[in-house]
Amino acid sequence: MIKEIFAKELITFEYPPDGGIVPIIDPYDGCTIGCPYCFQLNNPNWNKELLIKLNMPQLIKEQLKDWDKRKIIYIGSKCDPYMEIEKKYKLTRNCLIELSKLHIPTMITTKSHHEIIFRDINVLKNYEADLTILLGLSNLKQLSSLEKSHTVKNIELANTLHEQGIKVWTFITPILPGITDVNKMIGSLNKDIPVFLDKLRIKKDSIPAEKMLKYINNKYPNLKSIYEDIVLNDTNEYINELRNTWKNNFRIKFVFD
């Protein structure tokens, strides 16, 4: 269910495992991409409605005039700012325009496809502060179509954005054994694009654990025992192997290490 609202709150704060504090703007609340491993699913009330925060660009104008320009603002946590509905509402686009006017450094977190992002290519190229696209490569819809397309579309997107002079960091987070071919994915990216890796971080008996195991049973039943071991026993062998493979490569980083 889609619901248009006028938000009272512009910025929320999240506290990642590394002990930092992350200020976030979510133009929407809810997500249509449907990642079964999403940590937001731990909140049982999240995503029951897709909230469209119509006044977020206006709140930026009103509330961020005195923002410390040394502090980065992130766009996208309780939503993917470039999910399909952005075509209609353009809230992410208009938020970026207002943040650019205020010269606020920004990072955009998205797993979405190229079409909507390319719509904003001029906004991104002409942004008046430091701007980084944090592009997720563990989009399960893209990964499930690999046999037909032979490529992850967001890898193509990352390379194109880089060629356009837009700073892009890529994230294979989480790594999904048997699904994400990490070495091949890294090899397909421009060698100057940083790659961040992380294990599947879900706790047993949680909503993400239930949804992830259900997804594996339906789509990859041959991997059932592997994922039961990861989810139920917190097995880390797969991530340790990758650490050994890439430990001397400056562009490969492991999140929260």
C-alpha cells in the first residue's frame, strides 16, 4: 500500500557495528526491491506501507542551512532511493538538488538498476560537493538472471558511472556463497572502483533468517545445507577464504574489519 505523507523528521541516525553514527535521509520509507536478508526486516512494522515523504526536499532547505559541511549525509537506509517509484515522485532527485545547493557531501546507497539513475546523470555530475554512489551488487533479481544475461547489470552501471566521472564504490554485501561469484564480479569491474565485501549478517530466529532460508529453499535448494550452516551456526569459512585471496589488494575492503 502506498501512502503519501508530510514528514516531520528529516534526518534519522543509525549506529553501525563499527561504532559510528550515520545521519540518513530517506525520501521514502519502505522498499520494493525485496531483499530477504535486509536488516530493516528486523522491525516487523517496516514495509507494511510504502511511505512517500512529499516534503523532504523542502525540509532540507529549512533544516540544513547550518549543517556542518565536514559531515556526510547518507541517502537511503529504510528505502532504496532509486527504486521504481522514484520515476514518478522524483524525491531523491529533488533532495540531491537541494543538498547540492547547500554544498553538503553526500553518499547515496542503492541496489537499483541503471534507468532511473541515468535520468539524474547531470545532477550527479554537477553536484556541488563530494558525492559518492554506494552501489550494491547483491541484487538478487539481477543475480538470478545471470544465466541469461551473463552479467550483473549493476556492474555495467558502476563501470559507466565511473567512466562519466562520478565517484562510485561497489558493495558485495552480503556475499552469498553459490550465488555471488565474488572473484568474477571483482574482475568485471573497472580496476579503479573500490569494492567492499561483507558476510551475511543475520541472526537465527530472526525475520531475515526466516525469509533468507525460505528464499534459498525456493530458488537454490541445492544450497540449503550451506545456508542453514551460515544462518544457524554463523559459519565464516567462505569470508575467511576471500580475505586470504584479496588481503593484499588495496581496492578490496572488508566492511567492519
